[in-house]
Amino acid sequence: MVDLAGGCGLRQGEILGLAVEDVDFIEGGVHVVRQVKLIRNRPVFAPPKGAKARTVPLPESVARSLEEHISRHAPAAVTLPWRAVDGSPVTASLLFHRDQGRPVNRNDFNRWAWRPALDAAGVPHGRASGMHALRHFYASVLLDAGESIKAVSQYLGHHDPGFTLRTYIHLMPSSEKRTREAVNRAFADGPDTDDGPTTAQGSENAGNTQVRRLVA
């Protein structure tokens, strides 16, 4: 569960509602199409937050973790009402479940699994150390690697890239750092490489090539 949250950016309810058929081990993707939601402490299946299904990349490291989990704990068919406690029953082969085909209750998980894990790691309890913090970790890793805000927003299932930008702008590399790295890469390429991105049309492209030769 930790690997899915930190390595794919899934919300806790989306992890609890993830079925084996939602994971494409061949193409490397996770289809986020449902969550386990509590209504008056009763579990139901529901669409992801904002009713926005999405597909996120499945890193090989997370895929290996899931394969190991499946080999130890086989998926189980879990039947829950859809959207409401009296909704139509829907069945999915969940990766994470309790015995007798019961879903994992997030409150029980937080109390008996997550908080003891925090204690073992020496991490204080609090809102900032909830399981949701793993989504922030996921976003920070992508942004530090240069992924676009639009892509990060899509993978996280946000309704608006602007919301993602406002939430994570403090984690983005500074423009000064990007500028230094871009120029360093250009200078290091030398004259035997491609001329890089086009800066303008026509004769200015030729001028750009000459500048790169002079720098080299």
C-alpha cells in the first residue's frame, strides 16, 4: 500500500479499492476507477474523488512489490454497494482485503497498521504524517525530476493543473537552477551534437548554430 501511494500517487481509498484487473503489468499502468468510501462507517464502492478515473504509470519497482504481494496474499472478490449503502452490488477482485471477502476499513488500518508503523519509524503522529503524505512525496519526486505540472496533475487526479501548481510550487526547482542546468548541458554537448531546440525561424537558426560552435 505504501508503494502504491508513494510510487503511483494513489489516495488511500483508491488503494483499498484497487482490483487486480486494474493493474496492467504488461503495459505498465494502473487504472484508477474506484475507491472504497465510508458512508456512516459503512463501506461502499465509489468513483475516485471528483468522479475522475485515470491511468497512472506503473514503475517497475512498484510492479515487483505488487507481484510479491499477490504471491503471498491472493486477491479476493469483494462485493459492495455502488455509491450508496443501498446501491447496486458491485464485485471486484481487490488486492487488499480482510478475511472472508471483506474490505479493509481505513479507520482500522490507520489505527492498527499505519500508526504503529509511524511509531516504529520514530515519526510523530499528526495530519502531516498521515498516509496522504505519500502523495506529496510522489509529487515532489516527479517535480524534482522535471515532470510537467500538467502531467503531475493528471497522475494525481486533480481537477485543475492550477490547483496542483498552487499546492506544489514550493517543491519545484527554481528557475535559476533550471537555467544553470540548461546552459551547462548546452555547453557540454559541443559541436558534434544536434543544435538543440530551435529558437526562431530562418537565418536565426543558422546564427544559433554559429554561436554554439563559438562556445565550443
